[in-house]
Amino acid sequence: MMKNRNTKYIVLASVLGVASMYSCTNLKEEVYSEVLASSYQPTEKDLPAIVAPVYSSLRSLMAGWQGYFDLQEEAADAIITPSRPNGWDDAGTYKRMHYHTWTSLQDQPANTWFSAFSSITTANRVISQIESGEIPITTGKENTVAELKAVRALAYYLLLDNHGNVPIVTDFKDITLPKQSTRKEVYEFIIKELNDAIPNLSENAATTYGQLNRWGAKALLAKMYLNAEVYTGTPQWAKAIETADEVIKSGKYVLDANYSDIFTWTNFNSKEIIFAIPYDEIYGTGNIIHMKTLDPLSRTVYPMNAGPWGGNCAVPQFIDTYDADDSRLADTWIMGPQKNATTGAVVITYNKAVPTMEKTASSDGFRIGKFKIKPNATGSLDNDFPLLRYADVLMIKAEALLRTGKADEAAVIVTDVRKRAFKNNPAKATVTGADLAKGSKYNYGYQATDGTIIERQGGDDVKFGRFFDELGWEFAAEAHRRQDMIRFGVFGAKKWFNHRPQAGQRALFPIPQSELDKNTNLKQNPGY
């Protein structure tokens, strides 16, 4: 049975996504814009059908094949995809992500670029249709346009964070080659778009699940301010605190009592999720994280109606940073013996150790288990992907407080977030401002084939490293890690597993070569 809260958006996005793919070969298809313009006069109840296509490309972007999730995690220090006995070399693509030797032909950055611009183009088209009267909306017009612009700003945020210097395109009918904007210009555009949209976005958290409502836009705005120094060279800590506070004081969201509840196949009921990408195993497919991480033998463990592929796993050094009493370790990673659901026999035992990127056993490495797998799961999970959640907003405020000399205030917030992870040992939940100012527990350094760390660097020199660790434990496998590593000065400086820092700028991904070939106005990012 399909989920109830996000049924409408899943069905519409799926149908339109299929129509889009089919259009490559079906020359007699009905064009969506013509259907809207000529087949009916939309009313307020039709607005979800109008807005839904803008969200649809986010589904393949977030948790699909070599998309945004892989871009953020495979380039970072918590998740790797080593070669396996059943394959997973794929012409070295996963190794390049880990080694930071990707090029302008790499699929993961290109897929993020194309998916984000797909949402932007669709938003521009629908905005143009509304403003020209092709879609004659009378009631709710300003609200609908505001939502479209907010989702467009979200897509630009993804491009800003990953590619930096991208074209700003807002006119659907302009056929000239777009000019490239600087990263600072893209930042300023997003800030203005969000601030302009927010007053016309819904405040009702209960009826806008899967949509970018006022609080989702504010949470995104707070994240923009959190990373402002990276994007523009000028920090905006006070604005990050102020905007996070607006979400907190709204009272619309709370921390879920159980960490695992945020990631189950019924997580559309979560009181913590501010904005999620909805998935459904039938009508809104695309969350394939379980397929990419579980060994094929795990099919009998849950059991599943699909055979997983056994690719990515945890970096052992990251696992070693966890406190043994932190329940987020077991809530995030699948570890140890895995038993057949029917017979109880052990079918595979996941070991923490991973020798190298070049060669592993099927059982090497703890697997991503954050997105809980329901019995008889298919090749696409029912679990929605939380892009913005209340803990994120709390930690944005805490980090901004920490960086502005208010470490003790930050510690109160971090303690609140930690409490649910230390129910079995509440004393360990409490942290102090002095704790957060310590270095990282991550034992950075290059891993030798016997698992020992050579070329040791450690994490003591990471400023506010303990807070950086807190982000790692709370948001592991949620496509956060690369961004956090950059903000804390780790991404281009540290060694982990088989990764050594590369010469040149790697904090920005390259503009896809195919885009450079098509648009002479574009200049490649530095280092490529």
C-alpha cells in the first residue's frame, strides 16, 4: 500500500518522470505544458500537480545511482566503495572519488549538475506558464510561484555547494547561451530568492510534507549562512543563529524520541523532518542505498525481494571515532553476524576492517543501515530521504554560537541532541563548551594494507574538532560529510584510508565537459 501523507506528490512526480524519459523515443507524446494550457482550467486543488514536476528530479538526485549522495559521501572520510569479488571497479570511478582524482568526465558531479538544472528548468517553465497566463491560476498564484522559486533556490544551493561558478537562469524563453556567474553571485541570488519567497510560503508543517514550506526555506537559508564564509569569504554566523532561531521558536518541529524513527519506511510520520525527498517502492522509486551497500547474501536476512549488490561500506577510521555507548553507531551501521530470517543461520559477518580500495572480501566493512529495511523490501526503499531536519537546525545554531565565542551555549544544544543516543548511559550525553573546542577523535592518516595507520596526522589540530565529530555521528550517511569537512578545513588537508590530499583545488567539482563543449561562456573551475 502506498504511503498516505505524500501519495499525491509521489504519484505525480513518478508519472511525469516516466513521461520525460519516454519522450526520447515517443515523438507523439502529449507535452505536459500543452496539457496544462489547453486541457483544463486549473483550480487551487490542482496546484500540487503543477508543482510536483519540480521536485521529481530531486528523487534521482538524492539517493539514486552515482548522484548527490555518492558525491558527498564517496569524496569524504566516512564511506568508500572498494573493489569487491563481484565487481565494483567500474573503470575506477569509486577509487577516483576516494582519491580525489576525478575529472570533468566523472559521472557523479555531472549527474548532480544535470539533475539540479532539470529542476531549475522545470521551475522556470512552470513559472513562465503561470506568469504568462497559460496556466490561469487565480487563487494561490503568489504562493505557488514562491514555492517554485524556493525549490529552484534549493537546486541552485546544490550547484553552489558543489560546482560554485554556475549560470543563473531564470527566463525559460531565453534561448541565448547563459553566462557564468561567480560563486558569490550565485550565493547572493539564492539568499534573495529565499528571502523573497518565504513570506508567501505555507507555515503549515502538517499539510506540506514533501514540499518546501516556510520552515524548510528558513532551514535552507540558515544552512546558506552557515557556509557563507566558504561560499563568499565572509562569515554570517549571526544570521545563521537568527534564522535557525526562527525555525526553533516556531514550535513546528521537535527531535524524535528515537533516532532510528527518522529513517524508517514510515518516516513520513517523523516530527523532526523539515524537508524530505519522498520515496515509494512502487510509485516513487529511486532510494537504492540498501542495494549499493548490502552484500547479496543479505537478501535472506530481512528478507528482501531483490538481490543487493554489495558495494559501499564504512571507513574503519570513522567507525573508531564513536563512543561504544552511542546508539547511533548501531542505528547507522550494520555490523557483525547477519542471520537468515527463517533459519537463524549466519549467512555473512560484516567485519570493520577493510584492507584497501583495490581488493576486499565480500564481508569487509560495516554497511549503511541507517535507512531501515522493511521485510520483503524491493530494489527501491520506501524510506523518504531527510534533506533538512530539526537536529540540523539545532546544530547550525550550535556551531554558529561556538564560532562566536559562546561555547557553553552551544554545548547545551549539543547535549540536547545527544541525549537520545545515550539512553543507556545518560551521563555521557552531556558535553561542555571546553569539550567542543577540543580536536577531532578521527585518527587521520594513510592506512597500510595490514590496517595500521601510517603517515599519521591525527585530528588534534582540527579547530572545534569535537563539534566536527558530533556532526559526523549525528548526520552520517545523510550526504552531509563533504560540506562539513570543507567548513572545518579537513577536506583538502587530511589523509584517510587510502586517500592522500591532491594538488590543486578539489573543494569544487568540475563543470561537466559536455557543458563546456556546448557553452563557450563557461570557464572550468580551478584545478581541472
